[in-house]
Amino acid sequence: MKHRTLLLAAVVPLAAAGAGESLQGKIDVRELRQDIRATDVMDADVMRGDKDAGDVEDLLVAADGSIEAVLVEDLDGGNGVRQQPVDAPQDGALRDDDDADDDLARIAWDAISYDPDAGRVSLDVDKAGSRPAGRTAARETFLASDIVGMEVHLPDAESFGEVEDLMIDGEQGKVSAVLVDTWQGFDKRTYALPVELDKVNTREGTLAYGYTESEVTSLQEYRDR
């Protein structure tokens, strides 16, 4: 019996370590530093050639992380690009009616290029005007601005932290990770978590994960550099 007890005691730490490694293996923070912050894109000017054509207002993101559309305000007076209102997501909680954006152009991700050094988006109007970039009926979508700032819930930490930003793989046109800020005393730490936007609750303003607090805090912290 003593030998069995010792054996079980040795297995438990290994199992716990394995859970942490499983989560950590989902995100490579070194590769993530090459990706783009959604909030940087959302602050960018839109250029058509050398002329200012508008401003990026938001990103429309599908539950699987795909960028369904870049939402641009005052796009060059609508030159060759279809302007259309942004539909509410399936739960109807996109925005209050008073804040609805009725004059945003939906631009497909592959019709833009983002220059992080200049903080500008260059627009390929031919691609942008070739087809409407809108929400696919079968896919649930969210505004990136609604996800940023959401409270993050864990099974053993109901208010673990909040979403600081979404990282975007520019080549794939997909969200590559969710950056989550949490405070441990006076120390703020940022962790990169997998894209699981099907757990977003826009009514409550929350994003739930199934990982424990110890699993998340065992990850390498995310830093831009």
C-alpha cells in the first residue's frame, strides 16, 4: 500500500504539468509577436494610392476567428465600394440603436494591406468592389471593439481579467490569439490565450474559457518585444 500511495503522489504533479503544457503548446508567443494588434488596425487611416480614403472603424470577426470584414467609415464617398449597414449578430446585441453604424463600407481582408510602421491601411478598390464583404448567414460574428475590454471568466476565477486585444495573422486574415490582462496584486500580466470566440457573451460582456487559473498563469507572459 505504501508503494502505491507514493506512486499516485508522483503521478499527480505530472498530470498537472501536462495540463499546463497542453495549453501552452497552443500558442507560440515568439511567433505571435509578428502578428498585428486589432486595435492598431482599428486606429488606421485608409489610403487609396496617396490619398486619404477614410478611416477603419472596426473589424467584423467570426466565431472561428476569421476576419469577415474591415469596416471603414466615410470610404472615399463610396467610390466603387458598396456601403451597407452592419447587421446585428445573431443574439441581437451588437450595439444600441443610437450607436448603430449605417454608413460603414465592408471591405474584405484580402482587399487591404496594413503597414504597421505607418499605421495605415492601403486599399485595393478593385478587389474591394468586386464582391460585398458581409457576414455569412450561417456564421456568428462579433465586432472586435465589443470583444476588446470583455471580462474573462475561468471555471475557478469568475473575474480573472479582461481582453486587452486580439492578435491577427495578416496573411491568414484570422485572429491568432486573445490577449488577456490580469492583475496579481499591483502587477499586471498579459497572457495569450487560444481563439475560442464561441464562448463570447455579448449581452453580459464576457468571454469564458475552460482553463483553470493555474493553467493560464503557468503560461509564458506575452510581451510585444
